Amino acid sequence: MHNYSPEDLILYLYKETSPEATAAIEEAIKTDWTLREKLEVLKTSMKRLDSIVTSPRTELILNVMKYASKESEVSKVKS
């Protein structure tokens, strides 16, 4: 029996394993309940990651806008 790492299972979930490794993992999942549990935890984590929405802090946006404004003024002076 092979001891699959979380990395192996992540590759499996993202369909990045070879056909042989995929078949071996699927066979192991049928008989190893702890492996099934680990796989379910990873699946849940993947779903949560897919639903995360992030955006930059307002302070960062304002700093970029301020920098862009300065660069715009510099390019006008050079023209």
C-alpha cells in the first residue's frame, strides 16, 4: 500500500497526475478511509479557495494613483 502525500492528492484533484498514478490513487481511495477523508478535506479547501474574493487595500490604490499622477506631471514637463 502506497502512502500518498497531500501533494499527491492535490495533483490528483487538479488532474495533473499520470494515468497510472490516477488509477492507483482511485484504487487506494476505494479501500483506505483515511485517504478518502484527507481527499475530502482537500476538496473542501479547494472550494473555499475558489470562493475567496480579494481586493487591494484602499491605501495601496491611493498610493498607486498618487504615483501615477506624479509620473503624469513629469511626462508633461518633459514634453
